Amino acid sequence: MEAIILCGGKGTRINSVLSDMPKVLAPTRKGTILDLMIDDLVKQGPVKKIILATGHLSEKIEEYLNKELRGKYRDIDFIISKEEEELGTGGAIKLAGHHIEGNRFFTLNGDIIFKAHHHDFLNSHLEKGSALSLLLTKQKNRDLGSVVIGDDYKILDFIEKSEKVEKALVSVGQYIFEKELLLSMPDGKFSIEYDFFPKIVAEKPCYGHVIEDDFLDIGTPERYASIQ
């Protein structure tokens, strides 16, 4: 398997804490956010290639990759996919997708911490014959929009964060894409969550995989402080 980690966000809300440091390099008690994510990918599944989708402060991530990660994870093929202009989450995935060789791939947001379930998530994706799978948990964060699923876990709808829906779930920012979906993505800047997901859910079988664990979005100083 291959994985894309989205590392290009500017992190405007957390700049006061991290200054000129990318969010994925934010330190925790167990290492940087990026180290935690890569550890989980390596331990839980046959991930052999990791594409770091960078943009803002890419040089910091490239430096960390060359000084720390390549030596630590010698069996992993690391690739930098750098956007030269802002492409949004969707555009960043499409650009990084040029390096995907297999039939499907993980994608992970680089600022969310949770207990990884890569192996079970992949099995669920394959068993359901899903074109797109989202890892979901019970809604506890009203800053995020919601995902509505049916009894068979098929994704039915996406709800804006201002609305409150019974039985709605929240994405923890990890997805599995079939490679063919890259062909359906538009050119230029777009949001994978708001511009692409609703469209593809209406056209192809897309499913959620529900976990019980909490997750933490480190996008604000308060949330980041809670993991120190």
C-alpha cells in the first residue's frame, strides 16, 4: 500500500504556538505528529511508499525528512509532492496522486491525532467494494461537519458544521481512495471534503468505517496544549 500525508496547511490558528514550524512537525511527548503517523502506518500495514504533500514551509519538512525520517524508516520510499501554489486539500491529493502506482491508497490529514486502525479500515474498504472510504467516529467536535451513513455504513450525506443531526458522525481525516477516483478530480484548487466528496458519493459506492476512539485536531493552541 501507499499513503499520502497532507502536510501543506498553513495552520493560521496555531501560528502563535508553532511560529514557522509546519503542524506535522509539532512536537509531542512521543515525537512529532509526523513521526506518530508514520509509525502507525509502518506498524499496522504493508505501507511501502509515503508521499508527503507539502506546500507552506515545505523546506522544513524536506529537511526533517532527510535528517531524521529516511534513516529511521529505511524500508519506506519517501516522496515529496510540493505544490507551487495553493491547491487546497483536493488539489494536493491529485498532485501527489501522480506518484501512486497501486490500485488504492491511504490519505491522512497531517494535523489529527487518533488511535490508528489502518488494517481494519483497509479490510472494510475491500470487503465492501468501496470506491472511497472515510474513517468515522461519534461526533464530539462541533467545529467539524458531519457524515450521515445508512445501516450498511454507506455514506448518504454530508452536513455542514452548523447543523445538528442525530446519528451523524465525524471524519477523523483518514481516507482510502481507489486510484481511479484521481481521474474524476478537477484541476486546480479545490477542497476534497466540500467540493469532491459530495459529488463522488452521489456517483459511486462510498462507505464509512466507524471507530469508537476519540481524536484530537491540533488546529488550535488550546487543543495542541492538551497533548503536551
